[in-house]
Amino acid sequence: MKRIPIMSRVTMENENKARLISTLKNSGSWILVSHVKPDGDTLGSASALFKIGLSLGKDVRWYGKDPFPERYRFLFASDRYESVQSMPDIPEDSVVVALDVSTLDRGIEGMSKGEKLVVIDHHGDNARFGDINLIEDVSSVGEMVYCLAGDLNVAISADMAESIYVAIATDTGGMTFSNTGGKTLRIVADLLDCGLPLQRVVKMLYHNDTVERLHLWGRAYERAVRLDGLCYSWLYDADFEETHTDQDDTESLVNSLMKIKDTKVAVLFVENDKDVKVSLRSDGSLSVREIAHLWNGGGHPCASGCRLTGPMDEVIARVLDSIYKR
């Protein structure tokens, strides 16, 4: 027998959530939006919410600006995801739900087309650009969607459990990051009781690399530099071309740099045509979000990112200088 999520009462004493639940219940169409360069949290959360919407008889659609990453193709409703630059025509009674989207420009143009724009996120620096903004200090949006299922009286299915687990696992480094709390682990335990196929998901997430991806990571490892608790590396456009990989293949690479002994801060610089993507990680001794904010980036104190323009060596020097000054 499928059970209602055990954590459904944990965050319900919240006016924003009450408004959100009412809006979801009364809207005939749910338009889900994932952020640019989608990761496991935005995709897993949207996948689970898609299933919740269908369970309630809603017309559900799912959009994002960038293509759906192949490594997450096993998620429920991945075939229903559409890559668009701006919001298509949608029903008048639609609610647009932006998941894990911290700023308006990280979604798609025209997100306010619906009757209401709802933002569900766990970034402390979220711009709160929605009509309803549900921002909570939890490990992932996956945790929030788990609780929403209970608030909407929807039982967790195996498909839903899989999607929520992917959201949580990818944003907590497999339950190893400092954002993992007791509530997080209790939710995962309940997902297992609800039919989460753990071995299948672990295989798809962590035992599914290509040789090409390993070659790309090898180039980053070969260049890795460690100085006074800081570890950094970089990749050029040519590295992707020569190894037959793409930007999606760098996901989690910066996390692996944190595994180097005595590393407190890790930075990965990735050349991307006209700019350089900077991914920052910390053990908590330094808020890398403050570093990202210097260049209009953002994220979490222990995991953030930004983009800079300029030659790779200059970008590296600017970012490292800002870190050492702190």
C-alpha cells in the first residue's frame, strides 16, 4: 500500500505554502520550468512534480531553455520535456512553477504568462521573482517536492521516489555534503519504503560514465593545482572537441577536486565559447557564494557558480585573488 509522505507536516505551517497548495489545487494546468544547464535537482524535482500533477488530473507541461541531459533520461516524463527559449502559448488557468530557479534569467522568457508564477527553491539568495515564493533552507528542491506530495495528499509511487531521490542525491553529493541533515536521511529512508529502486538509480547516476568523459576528466586532473587548501583546474573548448564530449560531462567534476586531501575550496574553470564558467565548492570554511556574487553569480555557501569573460589565465587569476583576499 502506497503511503503519504511522512514529512508532510514538517513545513506546512507556512502562509506561502498554504497559498501554493491552494494555487496548485485550483489550477487546471501546471507548467513546470527547469533552470538553464539543468542538473539532477531541477530535473528530478520537476519529474516528481509532473507525476504528482498527473495523479491529480492536471494538464502538465515541462519546459527548459537547454536540452535534457542524456544521463538523466531514465527519469519519469523526460520524454515530455521540451527545450524552448521562451514560453509557448499556455492555457489561461495555468500556474507556472519554476523549480530550483534562483533568478528570472535562469528560467525561460515569458515565465509570467500564467495566471500565477510560483517559485520553489532552496537557494538563500533567490531573487523571489514569483507571485508566490516558497524558499526553504533544505538540502534540495527534491526535499520540498517530497513534502508537497504529502500536502497534496498524493502517495509516493516508485517513479516519484526515484525522481525525488535523484534530486536529493545529486545536490547532497550522495548524502555526503554538509547540507545533509537527519530530515534528509529520513526522507530517503521513506523513499526506499515507497519502492525506490536504489541499485538501479545508483547505477544510472554513478556507474554510467563513458570512456570519453573519463578522458575529459583526466585532462582536468592532470592540470590540477593545489595551493594552501585550494585546489583548482581548468578545461578549454578544445578539450571537449578532442575528447568528443560536451559541457554536461563536467557535472560533478568540481566535487571530485574536493576529495583531494586537506582541500577546503575547489574551483573548476571551464571555457565555453565567449566566457568561462566558474564552479566553486567549499568545506564550509569559506562562503563561495560571496565569491560568485562578485560576478553576478550565486548558489549556496558551499556550492556556487558564476561566469566571467576574458582569457582563461586572467579569469583564473581574478577568481583566485578574490578567494585569497578572504
